[in-house]
Amino acid sequence: MGRNGGDVTVESLTALGATHVFGIPGQHALGLFDAIRRSDLSFVSSRVENNSVFAADGYARTTGQVGVVFCSTGPGALTALGALQEAYAACVPILMITSQIPRDGLGGARKGYLHQLDDQQASARNVTKTTAVVRDAAAIPGVLADAWATAQEAPAGPVWVEIPQDVLLENVTVPPVSVLTAAVPAPRRPRPEVAAEAARLLAAAQRPVILAGGGVRRSAGAPQALVALAESLDAPVVSTSGGNGSIPLAHPLSAGAWIEDRFTTDVLDDADVLFAIGTSFGEVTSNYGTFAPRGRVIQVDAEARVLGSNHDVLGVHADAAAALTDLAAALPVAGEPGPRRSGARVAQELRTRVQARLDAQDLAAEQRLLADLRAAVPDDTDTFWDMTIAAYWAWSAWDPRSGGFHTGQASGGLGPAFPSAIGAAVGTGRRTFAVTGDGGAMYSIAELATARQHDAEVTWLIIDDGGYGILREYMTGAFGAATATELARPDFVLLAEAFGIPVHAATLETVGEIVAGTFTTSGPAVVVLPTVLRMFAPS
């Protein structure tokens, strides 16, 4: 049997530097999967296509590589879209390679092929940077190289490539692909005159504040450059939920990440110059629309559409690390700074006021849980948090230390934590930690099989409160009663045992010790904590 389009695809990926592929086989995609057998690529077999993308997402976030997904046409491709929305919103580089029906059915012709859609690309365009269809095997290397570069170009994100079944299966005369270069553009630098104006405003500021978003954490070298700029300005740094970890929590200028707190919003409002980098001032960051800046706002982002989308700003279209570096270089010639308050004092006072507000509420159990988990999990662990009450706390209360802090908060869908943690564990070879509620756990429960099959080093904490806990709180607060939030669910301990995975039942008193113990073991582990947590009061 000669080489075919599937071989050209796998050769191209290998030449680009891919080592792992996530996905699920399908009828139209068999040529892709058969080619893996003749390659050095490692295949990670998920159980649901959406979770394949989440796994590739976690792999990409923790390894810095492009996450590659193979899936089949129609239902398989459409099932992946929810996870692609998270990757798109969170700027995670994913290369989604999906099969297609044979070429003679493309363009809307009703051939009656299995899985046929009128326009499969149309479904993907809302959650990807680009889409493409390959109609000849000779084009596969170039199309994949372009997609590989596009996925990584800031702002990074998922790209979508379709390869019809007959292209994958046909014998080819294309020479084997051994060298393939993807030209990723250099990070965008700010225009010099814009950098100079931003530096002038910052140098003259008496009450400067820095707001660090997720774009800082995604930009190589940006966290270190952020700390250097903050120190040169003596400016407190507030982190968004996505930006938590941009500056070490223990740094004197860290004002924390309590972005949903009125005291934090007041500090942002009061800045005479607010330097916002890598954030769009979205719903959560703006404390649900209550943020109203009284001073000048400088907004830096690699995504042009973000600039000025919510406030009047001096827009700086640039990569975070490049902007921070250029601004630091421009400060010495921007003028002598005037009298300026102590940024460390502002940061400390803010954190003290926030903690006092929390302590005035009946939230000792929630604060203890986060503290016990932080003590249990090694400092350098990549942690993954689903959309559950514990995660809503973690957005602000978790100290990432030297580990990665990853949430599903960008798009807000349920289910990403566990499959993402599996992908990260496979990619890094290190134990990861995932936290999910019982409702979110059912979105990814099938991936217990994936964790067992691949012996993924992942600890999965399921917090079982009997329903959609945060929606229960929202509805009770708004309407006095909750509807459709209570759930029948399995015995998670017995279920994990059925997959052959070590499982531990925990209480609030023992969960920290149990989680810590899983980090001395190998392979997957599940911890089940039955408890009802509460959110802190809105302010």
C-alpha cells in the first residue's frame, strides 16, 4: 500500500514539531488514524469530542505547544465546538483537523453522505481564527504550516482545517514531508509615539494602578516585565480572574485578584492613570458594569477589537511583553515623576479591607477549604478549575505560586477542568489537579476511561453538593427559590472504582490531607467531597 493523504498530514504535523494528537476516530477520518500507526505521534483517545479539545487545550496551556485534535465529520466536529469556544476566548493555540465527506459532496450538493452538513466550516467560524478545506493532498503541508503559525500568532487561538475522506485515502505522489517551517510573526510592538505617550502619562501619574489580565500570563516574559514596570512606577497591581498569577501574590505591590469586590473597583476607579494590559474590561473584570474610571486609561492588547470596546482609552495595540518592555525603556525620557503615593501601602490596605469583608461573613469553611487545598498541592502544580463555587473562590483566592492557574472562565462552560488536566498531565508528565462540581463532573465523567487508559497523573476533586450550586444561589437570590438546579447523580466513589481508579471519600476536615496523599502516588486518583459551599456576598 502506498502513502496517502493521511500520511502526508501526519508527516506534516511531525515536521512542525507535534508529538501528541487528541481525538476520537470516525468513519471519514480513518485515513488520519491509520497514518498515526506509521508515525511517532502519540495518540490520546478521549471519549467525547468536546473533551478531546479540552485535553488539547490543557496540553497547549501547560507545554506552550499547539494542541492538535483529530475528529470526524458532522456530529463529531459539531460536538467539539463548545470546547473550541473556550480556547477561542482564552487565546489557546489549537489545530483542529476534522475530516469531511468526499469532495463531490462539498458545496451544498445533497449526495446523502453520512454526517453531511451543508457547510461544516460555517459552524466553526464563530469559535476559530480561521477555517480551511484541503482539496488535494499536495496542499496539506502548506495549509497545515499556515494554520500552525496562525494558531500561535498573538492573540493565539484555535484554527480549523477540513480534509475530505477521499483526499485522506487516495495514494499520493507527494514526496515525504521531512522539513516544514511555520512562520509565526514576531510579537507586535507598540508604535514608538504611542509608547512614548503612555510613558509620559505614567511618569506624571500620582495615583497609578496596573490592571493585569490573562494576556499577561499568555505572553512569554510578560509577568517578569510587569513586575519590573510596577516596581519602577511604585504602582499597585490588581489582577483579573484570568490574570491571577501575573504577579506573585506575595509581592508587596500585589493588590490581589478580588476583581468582584467593591473595594477593588474603588481603587481602579480612583487611579489618575490606570494601565490595563491584556484585559477587555469584561463583565467580571468591570465588577458587572460598576467600574467607572475617573482618570486616564491606557489599554494594551494584542487583539485590536478589544481596544476601547468598553471605555475611552489610549489604545496600545501590542503584545503584552513587548509593550511592557518598550514602555519601561521609554519611562526614563518621559519626564521626572512627581509626588506619588506608596503602591505597596495601597495594595496592603486593599487586601486588608477585602479580607475583613470576607471575615465578617459566615465563610470560614470556604476559606479553610481553599487554604487546605493550597497547602496540599505542590507549588509548581498546574491546577484546573471548572465552573463551580470552589472555582469562583479560586479566581481570587488561589495563589498560583509557581504553577499554572487555569479556569474555564473565558467562555464559562461546564466540564473543562478534568479533560484539560488529563491533557496537561500527558504533555508535561507531571501530576495535575482538577476541581469540578458534581454537575460539571457529569460533562466529563467518561474521561475517567481516558485517564485510566493513559495512566494520566491527575488528581480530580469532585465537590458534590447535589446540583448546580452556583445557579441554585443565583436563582434563590433573584427569585426566592431555585428551579431545575437539583440533580440525580451517581455514587462517584463507586463509579471511579468501576473504572479501576483509586478513589477517596473526603470531608472538609480530611480533604487537604487526602489530596496531598495523592501526590505521592502514580496514575489517576479521584477525591469526592460531599459538601455545600457558599459564595461571598456581592459588593
